[in-house]
Amino acid sequence: MATVHLPAALKDYAAGNRRVDVAGGTVEVVLSALGQAHPGVGQRVLDERGALRPHVNVFVNGESIRYLAGLATPVAERDEVWILPAVSGGG
């Protein structure tokens, strides 16, 4: 199982949990399984086509999947998957 870390804004959609253990061989499978177990999380992370929403960043073991293989990024046993909202701003 991989551990998915959720931002505070999503914990209420995952029964109050900030960490959820999920099985899967790729980020896509992990996020799909997470969405099945916690539909509110799935709706906020993936769009209706199953693509990652633009304001969501996903990291596997500290590496952004945008620079890896995207949703096809492999996820192994005991990997850490982080879902983080995009941060914008300026000054």
C-alpha cells in the first residue's frame, strides 16, 4: 500500500483523515481507488475525464508527477503520494 497525504481542505471528504493507505501501481490507479473510497476527494482531484485538475499538484516521494510520467507515474509499496493545492500569488 502507498500512503496518500491529503491537504487539510480535503480531510473532511476522507472521514477526517489526512493520510489514507491505498493500493495501486500508478498514480492513476491510486487516485481512482482513493476516489472510489472517498468520492468527495476524487471529485476535487480529478475532473470528469479522469484528468488531474489544474489547481492540484501530486508528488510521489517528493517528485512532481508533472516532471515524471504524469498519471502513469509508478507507485510502489510504501511510496508516499502527496496531494497539494497549487499555490499562486505574487507581489
